[in-house]
Amino acid sequence: MAACGGSSPSTAAASPSPSPSPAATGTKIAVASNAKLGSILVDDKGMTVYLFVADTGKESTCYTSCAAIWPPVLTDGAPQAGTGADASLLGTTTRTDGKIEVTYAGHPLYYFIQDKAAGDAKGQAINGFGALWWVMSPSGAAIQIKP
């Protein structure tokens, strides 16, 4: 009866537990409330993100001087859905420099260089680099309200 031997020394190894953390390294996209624009997409610091109407599909057309004013929202891992964001709408696209840009509902996401604090949306409805820039709703649609 002593042969049942239920002790197995290999079960004590707990080294695989740190592996979930790399999955959480991706940029987080969430929803915040803006007094003028309603529910808008932001990053985990509350910075507003935008779509560029000139982008077709999920490919970015904003490079060089455009990207200096409208920096792409980059990620080091799979993007994460924060409060209110729809995880099924998050994705990525590879930029020409090999960096990975976050997409939402198929739109590459960007910051605006003049937004300095959480909640700023100074890029809303700007016509620059050949097309309009809009903040996005949680559904992935452009919020076309002019300030």
C-alpha cells in the first residue's frame, strides 16, 4: 500500500509563473470622458489618441514630418484593452521602420504633439498632411465634432 507514492518532487518547481508579465507589456487603450467630445479613446496615461482620415485600411501614411507632429501609438507587445475599450477592435500594423503601431477598428492610432496633459484633445478636427484628424469613439468611429 505504501507503493501509492503520491509525492512527486517535480511539482515544487514554480519558475514558469513570471511568464504572464510579457503579455501585459502592450500599450493599453481605454475610454475616457471628454466634456466636449463625449467618450473618447485614450492611452493608459489618459492621453488622447487620434485617427488620420488619409490612412486606408490599417496601413499608416504618416511618416517623417507628419510623424513628428502626430507620433504613432507604438507597442512592445499585444495591445491591451483598458476600461471601456473593446479588445476585439485592437490590433497592430508594422510601420516602414519596423516599429509596431497600435490599431483600433482597423485605424492606426496617433498622438498629437500639442496635447500635453491627460484629456487634452487639441488635435481634434485639424486638417493637416492632406486630411482630417479625429478622436475616436469606443466603437472605433471618428467623432466628427469640431471644437
